[in-house]
Amino acid sequence: MFLDAFTILHVILSLLGIASGFIVIYELIASKPLGSWNTLFLVTTLATSVTAFLFRFHGFTPAIGLGIISTLILAIALLALYRFGL
């Protein structure tokens, strides 16, 4: 039961990240300033990556390696944007 609810949460976070990503792409193409959609995109995609590590897995796979890289890049992007104002 818990795994089902957790999987649904993970999928909802993924879909929010994808949907907000399309809006962020539109804003970038239209040369609009980064706003709250960018924050939503970064937070939901980071949360998707983090929650993926909480599923059961057996051994290291390329997907886990990509998840580690993705998590690090998203965390750096959030820090750069909101901590250092870059």
C-alpha cells in the first residue's frame, strides 16, 4: 500500500516537473525573466530525482548513475539561482 502511494507521489512530481519545464522553455524562448515557474521546475525535478533513490534497487545501474548526476546538477542550479543570485 505504501509503495503504491509513494509511486503515485513520484509520478505526480515527475508530471509537474515536465509541465513546468514546458512553461520555462516558453519563457526562455520569449526572453521573459525567470519566475516562479522556474522554481517549480527545479524543485519538482530535484524531488523526482531524490524520491527515485527511495525505491528498491539491486546493484548500480546506468539509471542510478544518471540520477546521481541529475540530482547534483539540479541542486547546484538551485543554489546558484537562489543562494548566489546568478
